[in-house]
Amino acid sequence: MGFISGNRLFMLVSVLSVVFITLIMLDYLRIRKIEPDMDEFNSSRNILRASVLVADGCGFYQKAYHQKDTSALDKAVKSFDNALYYLKDAGEGTDNCLVSVTDGLERYLSSFYGGTNLLTDDFASEIGRFSSFSSRCLEQTEITGWSGILSYMADIKAEHTKADRLMVVFSIVISFFFISVLWLYTANSQNLRKFKKERAFKYRLLDMLPTMVSVTDGKRMIICNRRVLDFAGYSSVEAFLKEHSCLCEFFSEEPGYIFHREDNPWLEQVLENHREGHESKVKMRDSSTGCMRVLLINYSEFDAAESTLAVTFTDITEIEKVRLFLKESESKFRVLFNGHSAVMLLVDPASKRICDANAAAVNFYGYGLEKLKTLRICDINIDDAVECKMQQALTGECNSFEFRHRLSNGEVKDVSVFSSPVQIEGREYLFSIITDISDRKLMERELEQRTELLRAVLKNAPAWIWFVSADGSLKIANDAFCRATGLDESEVCGLRRYYDKMPVGFGQLTADDMDTLLNKGFSVKEHEVRLADGKTHFLSVTKVRVMCPSGLNNGLICIATDMTSQKSLEKELRRINEYLSESVEKELAVRLGNEMKLKGIFNSINDAMIIFPVSPKGTPGRIIDANNRLLYLTGFSRHEVHTMRPEDLYDAQELQPELNVADLVSEGKHFVYESRLKTVAGGHVTVEVSSSFVEINGTPLCIVSMRDIDSLIRLVKEKKDSEALTEATFNAAGIGICLCDEYGIFCKVNDTFANMHEYRADELIGRRYEMLLSEACRGRIVEEIRAFAHGTADHFSSEHTGETSSGRELTVSVSVSKIRLDGKMMFVTSVQDITDLKRLEEIREVQEQMLIQQSKMAAMGEMIGVIAHQWKQPLNVIYILAQYLSELEEESEAEKRKELPEISEGIMRQVEFMNETMNDFRSFFKQGKEPEIFNVGLAVEEIVSMLTPQLRQSDIDARVICEGEYTVRGFRNEFKQVIMNIISNARDAVMSRRTVFGSSLSGRIRIDIRRDGNKVTLTVCDNGGGIGIDILEDVFKPYVSSKGEQGTGIGLSTAKTIIEEKMDGSITACNIGDGACFTVYLPEYGNIQAFSDE
């Protein structure tokens, strides 16, 4: 009982002691519990959030203004809306500056929701001013708020210190037993408070996340952030949980997306997808916009003790749309590529391998698709220049080619290839369309052979042949015509009044040209003319109208046959007939001799001839004789011909009923017409038939002469087709072409040339070329063309400014060639409009300057780090000397006089060093206006000296090896920028490699300068692991970087531009050993000409 009572007393004392200690502890804890005002803390934090959102909103607006991107404008408005929310959440009592920012945000948002156009210049300027004002205002407010919080924290710390001292005194008096109990109680209380604070911090952190976050135990939602509530359309978590237990109730049930089922809960589906490496996506409708959104689900552990997960929902609607668009686009391309009837190939220009081919290509080449994709383009293209042509296609220099391709069966086909570069997944390919032109090539060769044959026939034809165009000018005259008239073809061809050049009496040959051309279309007449040999000849002139395919008159083909021999024969026959009538005794002898003579003449005539009797009514009888030429043309024997009538052999022309055969005989008339002569093989020969009537021994006979004109007709047709093709090619040419005489007057222009200068083709004919030149360059171009006309060169090229009919100026590239037509000097001029090309070149130069400027800005960041590093030591020395100055105040005057000059001199040395550093920095970024001659080794040493402190700090050894003095001509500062870019990349590569191999890796950069022939070679090598194979070929292209998001990709591109375009050199990159090696080739000063020739 005593023990129990003592125990109770002990318990009572303990309880009293605990109560007493508790009271003391409560007072202590009250003091310790004093914390900063969370409202003021939250207000400052909300202002910080608003500052960030206002800056983001202004950035998005600038992007929307410059790129006219409405999605960026929506993001800007959303950022302004959230910033306004946080500013209002900061509470009352804010200063006038914050009120101005809040009013500005409300005004901009009301303008947007009111439908006002925000993408204007005035509004952009106002947003810029608002950005600067809000940045200064919010920054000053943050500084003020945090200063107050820090001051309040200092006061709290003082109170805590005072309470701690009292507690130490009190704890000495209290027994160790109660101290231990109190310590346990205090520890448990602190852990509980810590747990509550951590949990509250987690909940506040959820609201700060940019994505939707929901905390769940798998069955119901415990808490979520503000973005989830805004998306679902609720004001608080409690209001949400009154109507719903989980966010999964909003999931849309669609294939391919997560949705909740009783037998398969949505969270289990997410965990299963995560284990299998698949994405989990859901579709939910946004309550604020009513639009269906696609969200990507991720999760992480939120509280292990409560087994809760934090599930994030990221909006990927736009990304999903892009994916679907790309998938649909690829599907359409595949359908077009595989379903098109044209042969298509996709070729890798680097490996020359065929990457893909369509079904038409498989059918054309005869290989299977898989077999075709294993071949290189050189395996099917048998031309040696295929690699050169591929480079031309890649650069855009030329896109259309003609090759010879070998099929799987060994057959070689002539093909036309149109090839252009395309970008697929960051790589460059050649997309080629192949057209089989074997038949066309064959037809071209046949046409060329026929043309040559036609020329040979025309040249060697015994008949006179000439062609007169529709305007009355002579176009063609064969050798027989020129020999007969005593003229040279070059003297008359092209002249409209060509007959004025011909001998007297020849004008009758051309008198009916226009009548035949416009009305008759065909005529045959006989003429008597005196030739150049002084003799009189009888000519049978046949004129045939030639029509264009369009139905217009093209001209007259004229054929004159010398009938002098035939007329002489007829005269001789009449004389013999008279002679026979005088003497019967001599008839048989003379007739026999004449028959033999006539027989020889008859068979030696080059035209086919037949003789048959004619009744008084004009009915023809059987053929009684035929010469050897007829037998040769028809293939019949002489016996077979003697059994035929004329209508069995050719289409004879019927005589007019009113004509009397006796009258025809007495008048000596004859008829000329075109007919078809039958052959033994069933074919036909087109002939010109000439019929005349004579009477022998009282019997009327018809003598028919037939001349083969098949070759002539074929010749005329081929000439017409050739001229039509030439005219079509001239007008369909993609460049402007014109023909001018020696005085610069237009004789002919194609439609492209006329349209280029905004004229019709007929408006330019007869006018001078100089009318199309601008006033600024007219005199110079005219003088150059005049000098070219009187010079020995055959070609002349120029670029100058032209002028259209509307006064618009255009830049043209002109190529002029001299030719002779009809004995006159003519100029063939091809003109190409290069106005757009010149504009693109100017844009490219501006872009290159922008790239160089961007590279300089990146280099400026590097140099600022160098300056900061080099200034650190002088500033430390100045700081120490300044402290020493304050200590000198206590020294004697003599000591001050002794020490002050040394301290002053030390400070001036450090300031001078800092000034030299800044001058070097200013000189480095001073752009050279004119090229200069400089020492390569000294320029490299200057850059390495500036970067040495940073390189040493990074444990990288940089050495320059230069055995002589090498001078080059160029821009010194730009060259130093190139070297600094290469060294900085080498340093970054070494530092990146250390993350893999550890800090024990010793960095190394070696710069070797030497002479190689007429060139100065500078090599920079490192041990940074080298350049990735996938980007090695493209390392000098803009925006290609091996540093990922940390790199800009413009440093090496700018280096290549500076070296190649400003210093006439070249730069290459390769991997050697454990690093990369960059080599710069520059022409050494004094050997620049030799380097250019090489």
C-alpha cells in the first residue's frame, strides 16, 4: 500500500511537475512557434509567380506578333490571366505600382475577350513598354516584401535566442527524469508538426505545377490541384467530391484510350502500360471550352505511408493532332508513290543506294522490290558521269538528265530522269522520276537519217526544186536551180523579191505563185526561158501548196522539169513523119534507122513512158510500147504491160467530152497531173503524169511520161514536220530567245521573251533591242555588243538591268552568239530573268551576316566568362590593398608617405591589366571592314592566351606548334573568332567526355601550323571523343550540333562561311584516334594566285 501510495505520490508529483514543466514548455513553445506571417510570405510568392507569368506572356505575344501565330497569342492571354489571378491572390494593401500592373492586365484581357485585334504595331509597342514597367515594378515589390520578411525573421530569431537562454537555466533545475519525458514529448510534437508542414507543402506544391495533378489511392480522389478543378468546372475539392469520387468518371470511352471499368480499373491499366513500356492516354472534355482534349498520364508515389499516388495529366492534344496528320500524310504519299504509273526511285546520295521504289519501277526494271533496294544506282545506270549529275541535282544546278539504264534482263533503255532533293527525318535523299524515252530516241535517229537522206536527194535531184514561203520569200533552192539561174543560194534565200535577182525572163515562173497558194493549191504550166548558158529551155513547172498541221498556208513547193529533150523529140518525130510522107522508097530504111534510134532514146529516158492508141472519141487502146524505166518502177514484164490498158496500170485522167483527139494532135497539146502507178506487188508509186498526143501513119497515139515523185512528196512532208518541230521548240523554250540583225533589230522572238518584257511577239518585230535596256546601263551594253559584233569572239555573256513595257525593271542574264543566215550576220540571244535569283542571293547574304552575328554573340558569352575569370585576381588584389589603406589610418605620417605610393602603384597596375583585358575584348569583336595581311601564328597565340585561364581551370593542356612565320590576307578578327569557336567546342567535348570516364581524364588540345605547298595549313586536334558519325557529314550545316539543346549549331557553320567566302580557304573535319581534328587551309600571302590556279 505504501508503495502504491508513494507511487501515487510520485505520480502526483510527476503529474504536477509535468504540468509545471508543461506550462513552462508551452510558453517556450509559444515563443518558438512564432513564424513569419504566411499571408505576407504567400503574397510575395504570388507576386514572384505573377512576374514570371507576365514575362512569359510578353514573350508569347512577341512570338505571335512576329510570326502571326494565334496559338502563341492564346498562350500569352493565358499567362496574363494566371498572372492577374496571382496578383489578386496577393491580397489588399498592395502599392500603386501593383495596382497599375493589375489594371493593365485587366485592360489587355478585356480587349482580347472583346474581340479586339491585338496583333497591331501600336499594341505591340504598348506590350513592350508594359513588359519593362511590370518587370521593374514586380521586381521592386518582391525586394520590398522579402526585405520585410527577413527583418521580421531577425526579430523572431532574437526572441528565440532569449527563450533558449531561459530554458537552459530552467532545465538545470528540473530533474533528468522529467527532462527525458519532456524531451520525448517535444520530439513527438516536432515530428507531428514537421509531418503536417510537409504535407501542407506538398499540397501547395501541387498548385504550382503546370499540369493537372490528382492524388488518389486507386479508388477515390483525395486531393487535386487547381488545374484539375478548372478543367472539371469546380471551385474546390470538396465541391468535386460531393458529386464525384474520382476523376475517371470524366474519361471518354474510346478505343485506344484509358477508361474505367469495374472489372479493369483505370489505374491498373495505367500501371500495366507502364510495365510494358506503353503510353497511357485518356480523352476528357474541357468544361471551360467544351472541347475534347487528349491527356498523357504519368504517376509517381505521393505518400508511401498512406499508399497514395500522384497522377499527372499532360495535355498532348496538339501533339496527337500532329501525329495523326503525319500518319495520314505518310499514308497519302505511300498511295501516290506506289500507285503512280511513273517510275519513281528514292536514292541515298551518300551511299548511292536505292532506298525505295514504287511498283512501276519494279515492273520497269524487272527486279523484285527487296532486290531493287539492295542495288546501288551505279548498278543500273551505266553512264560514267552519274555521280557528277547527282551532285548537280543535290545543289539544284540541274534537275533533268538523260541516262542509259540496264534492266534485269540485260536490256539497255534510254531514260529521262527528273531528280530533286528531299528531306526525310533529317536526312537528304534524291527523289527521281524516270521516263522511258527509248522509242523517242529511236524516232529521233530515224528522223535524222531521213533528214540527211532528204537533203542528199534534194541536192542531187536533176529537177529544179525551190520552196517559197507564205510571205513570198524564197526559203530553199537546190543545186540544179542555182546552176540553172547562175545564182548562189545564199544570195536569194530569205528574200521576198528573190525573182529580181534571177535572169531576165524568169519572172514568168513566179507570176502565179500567190494565185496557186491562195486559190488553186496545185498548178502545172510550161515555160520557155533562157538559162545562164545562153540556151533556151522548155520547163514544166509544177507547184503544190503546202499546208501546216493547223490548216494555214505554209508555202509552195515548186518543181521544174527540163522538157527540152522531150520537146526536141516531139519535133524530131514530126520532122520524121514529114520526111516519110515525101518518099515511100526511103520510108522503110529511114523508119528502121529512126526506130532503132528512137528505141534507144525511148529506153534511155529517166521517166517511165508508155504509148497507146486512142480512138477518135478518146477511148484508149492497149499499150503498144513501154520503156525500161516503167518496167523497173512497176516490176511487170514487157509482155504483161502489152496486155494492159492504161487504166489497168495507173489512174488515167478522162478527156473532156468537147475535146476532139484530132484537134489535140494538130494543136500538140498535152496534160500534166498527179496519179498513182500500180506495181506487181500490189503497191503504188506516186507519179507525175504528162500526156501528149501525136498521129503516126494516120493513127492517133498518146505518149504518156510518168515521173516518180514519191521521194519528193516524202521530202516535203519531212521538211514540213521538221520546220513545225523547230518552231514549236523555239516557242516552247523555257528561256527567252530572240534573233536580231547586225543593227540590233528584232527579226524573230519567242513567246517567253515577249512575255518576260510584257510585250506581244509581233510588237517587238522590227524594233531595236536597246529599247528593252534600262537607262542606267543602256550605253554600256550597246558599246559591249558593238565591240562583240566587230570582234573575233563567237559568244558574249552579260548580266544587266532590263525594262518592261510597264516600266518595271528586271535583272536578266544574256548570252549572245553570232551566226550567218543568208550571208548576213545575225545575233541569237538567249535571255533569262534572274530577278528572283538575285533577290534570293541578297537574302542569303543577309542570313549569313545574321549567322555570323549570332556566332559573335555566342562567342561574346565565352569571352565574358574569360574576362570575369581574368578580372577575379586583380579585383582580389585591389580589395586587399583597399583594406590595407584603411589600416594605414592608424599609422604615422611617415609610414603613410612610404606605403601609399606602393599601394597606389599596385592598384594602377591591376587597373591597367583589367583595361588591357577589356581592350582585347573590344578588339576581338570589332568587325574588319577591309581585309588585312596578318601573321597566323600570332593571331592563334592571342586567342589561346585569352582562353588559357579557363582551359587550365578545366585541366586542359593547350599547345600551339608553329615552326615559322606564315602570313595570310583576310579578316583578322573573324579568323580569331573561328579559332575560338573550334577551341571552345574542343573544351566542351573534353568536359562532356569526363562525365563518362571521370575527372582523371586529362584534356589535350594541339594546334599545329605549317606550310603545305602554296597553302598554310592549321590543324586543331583534341581528345574529346570525336564527332558522332550521324552528324559528321553535316557538322558545318546551320543548326547542327552535337550538344543537344545546349548548342546553337551556328558556330561551325559561321566558321565555314568566314573561311571559304571571306578568306578564300576551306575547312574540313574528321575523327582521329580518341578525338576530333579540324583542318583549315588558307592561301599563303604571296602565293594566292598559285593557290587559285591549283
